[in-house]
Amino acid sequence: MPAIQLTPAQRKVHRAEAHHLDPIVMIGNDGLTPAVKKEADAALKAHGLIKIRVFSDDRPAREAMLQSLAEDLNAAPIQHIGKLLVLWRPIPEKERATDEDRMPGPRDVKVIKYSKRGGQRPEIKTLRVLGNQRLTPGGNIKRAKAKKSLSVKKRHQAD
């Protein structure tokens, strides 16, 4: 399969995102083995954007490795700088079975509280909100009110 073609602007964005990443896959003296390709493929499925470190001093060989990986894994070569190779491939969508009865689970919410004094930084907290809780406008977590059960008399009248 041919490698993904990106515009220079897209490549620039991915280069900026990859700047802070650490190399995930290492290519040693054996070169580009099937095990290395398998690990790079798994890393691309998980992360989408990866760095690969090559322990070789031969620049043309590293360039050939980048092109070979890009073609074999259907990825876009982003950058080759020094002994680092950067590859990108869109992360595939995970297939999930929709369950109608299932309620949402816990979610993490960022709460920003601004200071009453203008010059101070806002306080940022990450709170975990469970399925039976809600977040108030003041940034506090409250439990959802339980449904009140009807008395036997009212239940009988409703029928």
C-alpha cells in the first residue's frame, strides 16, 4: 500500500505534536525486522503519531527505513531528524456494541475557579463525577436526588 500523502501544513502540525514524544520503537543492529514492523504497527494503532529511534550511523539506510515503514504500514512519513523517525497514521475507530440499558460511567471534569483578585491565576482542579452525581455551577459535586417512592395508597390511585 502506498504511504499517506500530507500537505506541508499538515506535516508541520504533526511535527509540532511529535516534538514532546519519546521514541516508542527502537531499531537495533539487525535493522528493519518483521518484529520491528509489528511493534511499529501496534504503536501506530494505539497512538497514531510515533517516534522511532534507529541505532545506525548510515543516513541513507535510515531514510530507506523511513520510506519502507511508511509504505508497509500505510503511514505518512513526517520527519527524519538525526536518528529519529516520525510516522503518523490515523487511529482506527474502535467498534463498540451499543447497549441501550447501559448508563454512563465516571467522567473526569476540569473545574476552573477564577480568583476574586484579578492578578492571580485561576485554580484548576480535575474532579471525577460518577453516574449518580452532578456538578454544581460553583464547582462542587452533589449526589443526584433519589426518586421518591410513592405510597401504597397513591400507587393504587395511579393504576
